[in-house]
Amino acid sequence: MDPTTLLLRWAHILAAIVAMGGLFFARFGLLPALTEVDAATRDRIHEAIRRRWLPWVIGAITVLLASGLANFLIFNGRVKAEGWGDGAWMRQTSYHALFGAKFLLALVVFYFASALVGRGAGTQWIRNDRAKWLSVTLGLAVAVVLLSGWMRQLHTGPNMSGSGGGVLVEEIEVEKGEPRYRDSDAGSRFRESGDETPAAEPAAAPAQ
């Protein structure tokens, strides 16, 4: 793995951890706790969190989009350059369809995540029922992670028969009646070398 690919993968994973960690905390930690305070206090807390959390949400979304697209382009180029599946690997594995589904789901997650920390009038309906839309956003984010795991599992590529990185075992075709050895003397030499091995001494008789 080259350093650029590794850095892009690290950035993608860390940004996903930040985004999903925030969603989990908000849904199962923050919202239940805020039900114990009055509405005015709840609004002040939401506003204080929004100011501090919004830059992190925007940053995570930006990094996820940039690193995700870069990773896809690099991997797509590798598949084409190495000729996986004689050029048909992407179609055989439905990789492009999986990436498209993941990308669309991610865009929906980004929209809801931004709306939950925003304050625009057009997305107020989402904030009016934070618990419901946080649950929806979190469920979609989990679906994106599951799709990512599925796609990552495909990155091992097809079984290679040449210089694709695996171990190539040379096949020797043996026709009926032909010796199995390339060298017809190999078997006799093996037997002769075995004959030179000194025989083991007989075991001593047990004492009476």
C-alpha cells in the first residue's frame, strides 16, 4: 500500500468515527438527558452545542466526500491497470452499483446530520422531532458502514494465476503411461539414496 492510499483511508475512517460517534452520543446520551430540563434550558443547550459541533460536522462531511471519491478513483484505476477479471471485475461484482448505493445513502446522512445542527427554516421540521430523525440518520449511517465493509471485502480481487501477488503452483500435465517425474532418473536416484541410509539397529531384547 502506498502512503497516499493509506493516508486517504485513515482520513476516511477517522471522519466516519467522528460523525457516527456524534450521532450515537446525541441520540442515546444527550437527548434523553435533556428531557429532564425545561424547554428554555433545552433550547440554550442545543444552541450552545450547535455552535461548537457544526464545524466538526462540516469538516467530517468534507473529508468523507473527498477521501471517499479519491479512494474510489484510485481503486478503480488499479482494477483497470491490473486487468482484474479480464476487465470485467467491476461488472461481475456489481461494485459500481454498490458504490452508487453507498454514495446516495451517504448524501442522505449528510443532509440530515447538517439539518440537525443547522438553524435554517427549511430544515426546522427535522429539528422539531430530533429523536426520530436522529434515529433515521443513525440507521442510514449504519447501512453505509455495512455497505463499506462489503465493498472492502471485495478488494482482495480475483484469484490470480500469474504475477498477481499470489503463489503460483506450476501444473505438470501427466499423460497416461508417462512418468510423473520430469527427470526419469529422479525416482531411481531417490531410491538409491534411501538404500544408503544405514538400517536401524534391532532393539535390544527385554531383560528376563
